[in-house]
Amino acid sequence: MTTPDTSARGLAGRNVLCVAGYLLLLVSAYFIAKNLSAKLMIAGLVTIAVSDPTLLRERLPHALEWGLAALAGFAAWTVLGLLVNGIPLGPASDAVANFALLAVSLLAGRRLLACCGLRFILSALFAVASLSALLTLVLHFGGGLSLADRLVPLGRPSNSIPGAGGLCIALIGIVALLGDRSRPATPATIALVALAALPIVVAMAMTQSRGPILAAVVALAATRLPWRPDGWRLTGWRLFAVALLAWSLTTALIVIEPWLRAMLCVDQSNFCRPSSRQQIWTWVFEHISQRPLLGFTPVFRFADSLFNHAHNGLFGTAMYFGVPALVAALAMTFVYCRHLATVDGGLSTFCAAALIFSFGYMGSDLPNPFSFVNMHFFFLWLPIAFALAGRSEEAATGSD
């Protein structure tokens, strides 16, 4: 007689598989570069998703079903744009495959939250990011580079901006845990976290990535400062407004960048280097005006070898998918913000901070939020998966 897969032994094995998949995901993203990292990250996500004993056996949470339906709608719209623009099958298939991977990410996020809980997830993320930042600093200075040289974090992006994004979300996550009033941190825990956060903060600063740093400051200020009255939650229209404010602040500072540099800078090095975003955005608006309905599709790139994409999440969405898609994305963001009011307080706080950070980040980068795989998975899509799933106990226990 065989033991059912939902028995205690089978469930324990599935939980081990889930944790192993998550650790593979973290190590791949924060230590391994380029294409190998992407393949291993996908393997980690698939491992997490297939470890769910309820997968394809029980109905998903209502909010998650709607999230998957929204992804399917965007995928269908993208297919229409690819057909109208006459994109070859190979690049078109890659563009559509991104949506399938994002769907797997949502399923994996549900399973991960149920299996491990938010505290373990964010603690592991913070620990891995801290080790990655420390090793990055050792390699940076060991390679003869100075404090003034721009640092490129280890991991998937091999680029300072998304690398900084991956470090920022780890810091935001641990701050969210420390702010959990139901489990107040001891002085020893706070001291240990501060010590582990030091290499993350130093590495973030040395990336000289102004957009992610500003976005992290806004996200932390909006969700953690003590001016909030008891019972006040950053959800619904408040969260939507703050997210748009974060995007607007980053975008506006880039618009007035020439005047800021004229007032504050004596040269064009380090934090005073030109971003060139204004020139890029001129190209973006020209392209949006040419194809406002369906856009140029996600496979489009500018001819410039250094600045080949939109460098703005909202502008890029309009250019790649069309203005209607941008309006739809913002509408779904508002619905998501309202949904967070129904989610557990601690989880809601982290997801709100992640959304604010994501919008602030998109003020200077992430032209296609629906792309995959890179560090925005951790600060955009994984928190969305958590919020849509809520606390899905059935995914952890395999029971009704």
C-alpha cells in the first residue's frame, strides 16, 4: 500500500523542495551572472511551483485568478501587436514566453509564502543580499578600484542600476520585518541586522544609481516613519497616489537634471554624471506618437549601443504595448492597491513598500515591467504574488 503524496512525509519532502528552489533562486540572482543566472532562476521558480501539492488540484485564490487573467490579457494584446508589427517568430516567441514565466512566478510566490512564511522569505533575501554585497565590495577593492569608481553588484544584472534595485528590496524587506509590532525585535537582533545591512548600504551608495536610491528612500519614508496614526494603512487610493508620486519625483528630477547639476556639481563624475534620459525620452515620445495604439512591441530597441531602451517604466509601457495598455496597467495597479486593504497588515506593509519602490525605480529604468528574468522580479512581481495569494494555508498543508 502506497502512502498518499499529501501525507506528512510527502508534504515534508515538498517543503524541502520548495525551500531548495528558493535558495537556488536567491543564489542565482545575487551571485551568478547573465544567462546562466536566468536559467537557474527559472529552474528555482519552477521547482517552487511544482512543489505545491494543491497545484492543478484545487482552485486558486480569487485574487490570484484575476492576476493570471490580467497577464493573459496583456499577453493576448502583445500577440496582436507582434502580428500587426510583423515581428519574426523567434523574437515574438520570446516576448510571449515572458508572460508564461510571470504566470509561473505568481504560482511560485503563492507556494513560497504558504511554505515558508514572509519572515523566512525576507530574512533569507536579506542574508543572501548582504553576503553578495560584501563579496562585491571585496572584489571591487581587491581589483584595485577605488571608492569613487562605480560599483557593479554581483549577480544576474551585471549592471549597477538593477543590481542596486536587488539590494534595495532586501533592505526594504528587513525594515518591514523590524517594524512588525506583533514580533518586536530585540536589541541584539537590531544590532545584528544593522551590521549585516552595512555592506548593502555601502554597495548601494557605490553603485551611484540615483533612481533606485531615491526610490528606496521614498518607499521607506512612506511606510515606516512614525507620523502614521494607529490603524492607518497605506492601501487603496493612498498607496496608488504615493506610488505615482514616487515615479513622478524620480522622473521630475531627471527632467530638471541639467539645472541641478549646474547648481550642485563641479564636474560630470560619479553622482554628477549626465543621465542622458532627456534625449532618450525625446525618442520615446516620438515613437509613441507614431504607433499609439499597439506600440512597437517589447522586442524593439533603439539603435544607440548604450541607450537602447526607454529607461522609464510608464513611458516604456506606452512605447512597447501602446497607450491603451498603459492605461490598463495603471487601472490594474489601482485595483491591486485596493486589494492590499484585505491582506494581512505585515504582508500589506511590505507589498506596499515594494510597489512604491518599483514605481520610483521605473522613473529612471525598467522600460518593460513585463520582462523576465531580472532583479525586478524581487521588488515587483514576487510581492505582487504574495499579495494576490494572501496567506494560502491550503498550499502549505495540501488540505481543504
